Amino acid sequence: MTTREAVLGKIRRSLHTGPSDDDRRATVAARLAAHAPGLIPARGQRDPAGRLALFFEMADKVAASSERLASADEIPAAVARYLRSKNLPQAIRRGGDPRLERLPFDREPQLAVAVGPSDGHDLAGLSHAFAGVAETGTVVLVSGPDNPTTLNFLPEHHLVVVRASEIAGDYEAVWTRVRAAFGEGGMPRALNWITGPSRSGDIEQTILLGAHGPRSLHLLVVDDL
Amino acid sequence: MQVTSPAFRENARKALADVTLQKALKNVEKGFIAKRAKAAEALPEFEALRDAARDLKIHVLKHLDLYLEAYEKKVVEAGGHVHWAESAEDARRIVTDICKRLGARTVTKGKSMITEEIALNDHLEKEGITPVETDLGEYIIQLRGEHPSHIVAPAVHLTKEQVAGDFRRVHTHLDAARDLTEPVTLLTEARTVLREKFLVADVGITGANFLIAETGSSIIVTNEGNGDLTQTLPKAHIVMASIEKVVPTLEDVDTLLRVLARSATGQELSVYTTFSTGPRREGDPDGPGEYHVVLLDNGRSAMLGTEFEDMLRCIRCGACMNHCPVFQAVGGHAYGWVYPGPMGAVLTPTLVGVDKAGHLPNASTFCGRCESVCPMRIPLPKMMRAWRNREWERALNPAALRSGLGLWAFVAARPALYRLAARAAGFGLRLLGRGGRIARLPFFASGWTANRDMPAPEGATFMDQWKARGGRSA
């Protein structure tokens, strides 16, 4: 007998499951197929403008900085401005995401833009979010050929573009979009919810920013509502 | 790890006398209790979410075999491997085999309580593989050769001065004269030292907060980002998960995530919630080349269908220990194994035997705070009581306790004698009282007042007062 059969057998014996599992199997299959939402807090249930306001408020509470841009074309200038404000060199690394690819980086001739995954020596990284969640000021990032996961964790400063129209009220609304993009039961390899910059409270329960991930998280919200 | 639970009394006595530990334990209240209360209050649906979370997990446990099968199928579809482990030994062997096949020399680790449960680090070291803990608290206690004293805050028993001393002792390549008085300096130093470890590790091992049957995803929740670096950078990612971690759908995980961080640290959500599904895909610029999940039973399947089944709802938030007066007084190490506090008092006897861990369910005042804050509404005091009953049935208690309880039972079963004895005891205790308090009880009862006083009875017994007010007697 394999350990798989041994473990499953022990579970079935403890649960006193009968010889016919049809009812239990049907229950499980139905629940997985329905993936019905549970209790969704009222907090995020607002109109698009209200969701956006809540997103900014919650992001601020978790020490993420943010700014609102009238169009995606303003992103290169916003990146350069952010780096100056932090006294950082004019250099950033991004993924090959087409939404970032087509931005007018040539308008910032001082800004050196590298493309691809991080080797751990970048000061700043730029990513495009799949979605935002107003309920907790969270951005949702998905991995893929043009979206390296290392950019989310290795650079000291992480700048994330999120479209206002893609800021959902709650996580459940994001799952609906994930299923549309990756199919029923499908997921990207890595899906990251990021809520503020990295922190630790492990020394005397005092919260300090900048543990292993980025010390600061800056959200660039492109107003396409 | 070695079980020192049989020495709980001695462990507790030492902990109470440890001035540094007592200072560090003051941070439990500061760090957790008020924050949890505030987070719970800020979400009007919090109590209803706790009910939903409980009901969800009850459903999962009744169908655990089927959800595990569904989960396994999806992991394999995504290119991952599932390994089933009946025992700690199985799990250790699976992990070592993977590491050896890949020629691994160093392994980074995200926080995982079940790797403590199976003593994985000791085993890896014996095999010549160096495990590096990357969660700041876990890193600190690894430097000290200790084990976590709390399931969420492993180094809660330490002061910043102790951490500074350890960093000086171990990070000898750094300037000996550097200033380490501020916690932020300690954090930066750990970040720099561990960054190099992340970049050279061959295998990354993390735990799992949840597994999703619908998608075959594993989830980890961290604030530091260490878990993500652990699993993204090396050649292989090994997920260590116990069998009860499986949850049906993405929507179901939302419910649990909404209560987890609020109960644990008082955050609305942890900084990083990461859903991992299989290894690096075609065209991916990063991510692990292999993705393995080890599903560990280690005694859990035997809890199903028993009075301890409810314990399998636990999502390891630590709220029960944060709110426990016994944990606050003695800290986590006194409990003598991996899981401290009320959840440990229930789980440890299940996993290592009540003969070894019988003291733990007895180390409770039954004040009920643990159950009142448990996001999964696990009836912890009821289960501690169940362990006391089992201990009694198996005659594991000391003879003095058994004869004392026998005497009490004899008296309690005879109402007239009981009333007489209660009146006599009340009278005697009043004589011992000074200003309403009793400083010292004599003889066999002296232990009761060794570390604290107790209130003296103020008047007649309850039964006498009841009678005087015209109450009916049974």
C-alpha cells in the first residue's frame, strides 16, 4: 500500500465513510464547480469613485504611498519624480509587459530603464498590477513571461501601476477576472496580493518597515474611469 | 525536537523567575491584544465571518479525503508533485531525497511550524545540508539554537539586547564597534546577511497557510517577504503542509484570510499573500524549476471523528496564546514542544501522547479567553477538559490528586456532609484572613499561596445565603 492510500484510508476510517461515496462526492464536486462567494464585507461595495477613494485610504493606512495620474503617458515622468524625491539614481527595472512597453520612456532621457527579472541588485522596480482591491488597499500581481515575480520582492522600492478601472471592491471580484483570464480552475504560477511595503514585528513586537521585501511601495493609479 | 512537556512545572517555575523573559513577555500584550480588538471592531462583519469560517472548515473536515484528492489532481495538472507522508519520518525522507537529487547544499526556509514538528532542520544538518531560517524571528532563534516560543512571533521571548548580542556573536565579518541599540539597525543587518543566503540557496522550503482544491494552489502569508524570496529564487520549492490545510475554492480562502491576520496581528491583511501554482512555466523569466508539496498526516487523521476533531479547524493565528494568562506568565518554551498556549495544550497531547503532555491541559484557569477570540470558534477549554478526563480514566494523575479528588467526590455526593464541610472551611478561612485577604494557607494547601494571596470568604456559604433568601433547595 502506498502512503497516499494509507493516509486517505485512515481519513476515511476516521470519518466512517460508507462503501458508497456518491453523495459526498456530489457535494464536493458541486461546491468546487459553484465556487460561490461567502460573506463579503459591505466596506468595498461602492461606486467606482467610492472604491477609488477607499483604495487610497486603505493603502495609506498600510504605509503605501500613492498618486493619481490622468493618463498612462504620465508614468515615466512620475517614476523619474519618485526616484528624485527619494534621492535614488535615475534607474528602474521593469518587466516586458506590453502595457509598460508602450509608455513614452523616451520623454525621460535621464532615466535608465532595464527590462527583465531582478538579480537582487536593483534599487527600484516597476510592475503593472492585474487588479487592485479597495477593501484593504491591496494590489494583485500575476506572474508570466512579461511579469517577473522577482521585481515584486527584490528591489528596495517597488512602483506598481494599477488602472483605476481595475480596482475592485473585494477579492471576490478579482477571482471572477482571474477565471476569465486563466480559465476555470486555472491560476498563474504566482499570484501576489501586496498590501503595503515589507515589514517585521519580530523584535519586541515593534513594527518596522523594510524587512526582506521592498522598503517602500508606491502606487501609480492611472485614472481611466 | 525533544519533548520537555513532562517537565512543565519545572519549566514554568524557571520561566516565572527569569527576569529577562518576563520583560520580553510584556510585549505580548503591547503587540497583539489591543491590535486584534481594534481590527475586529473595524470590520462590522467580523463575528459573522468567524461563524462562516467555522462552518467552512467543518464542511472541509467531513469531506477531507475528497478535497485532498481534488487538490492533488490540480497540482499535478499544473506540473507539480504531491508527496504523502504518514509520519514525520516519511516527510523528512521525502525532503532529503529531493534535496540530495538536486545536489542541494543550502536550503532557505520560510516560517513553517510543521517543519518544527518533524524536526526537519536537525535532520537536514545530519545529511550535510545547511538550512537557513529567513523569517527574522526564526533566524534569531536559529542563531541561538532555540525553538520558536510562539507560532506567529517565534522570538517573542527575547529582548532587543539579546538579539544584538547574538548578531555580534555570529556576524563576525561586520565591524565589532557598530551600534546595535535600535531594532531598525538589527533588521537592516539581518536583511543584508540573509539577502546573500537567498541568492545562493538551492532549494526553498515554505509552509502553507492554505491549499486550494479548486486550483491546486498553496498559499503563504507573510509580512517580511521572506517566504516569497525563499520560494521564487531556488531551483525547487517544497511546500510543507498538513492535511487539514485544504480549502475548497478561492472564495473560501477569502473568508479565512479575512479572519486570519486580524486575529493574529491585528492587521486587516498581511503584507504578502501569495498563491503558488506549480513550477516555472514556459517563457517565465523566474520562479522555481520544480514544485513539490508534502502532505503530512502525523496523527491528524486519527483526530477526525473524535472529540478533538474541532482542533483541526485551527489556522495557527496565535490569538489563543496571546490572550492566555498562563502563556503570558510563562511564555511558550515552558510548554515543552512545538505548539504552546491553549492550542498547544490540546494539540500536544494528541501528537506526542497525554502521558508526556498531561500537564498542559491542566495548566489552564479555564477563563475562556482563548475560545472567545479564536477565529475558528474552537472550544479549547472543552477539549482541555476532555484531556483531563482521559488522563483520569487512564490514572495518569499523581496519587495525591486522585485521592484528593476522591475525597471531594465522596463529600460532594452527600449534601448534608458537604454543607457542614463548606461551613467549617468558610469559618476556618475567615480566621486566616487579614483585611479580607489570605497571605498564606497552611500545610498541604501552602502551594496555593506560594506566589500569590487569595481572598478570604466574606460571609455565609452560598447554600446558606440561598436558603436565607427563600430559595428552593434541590
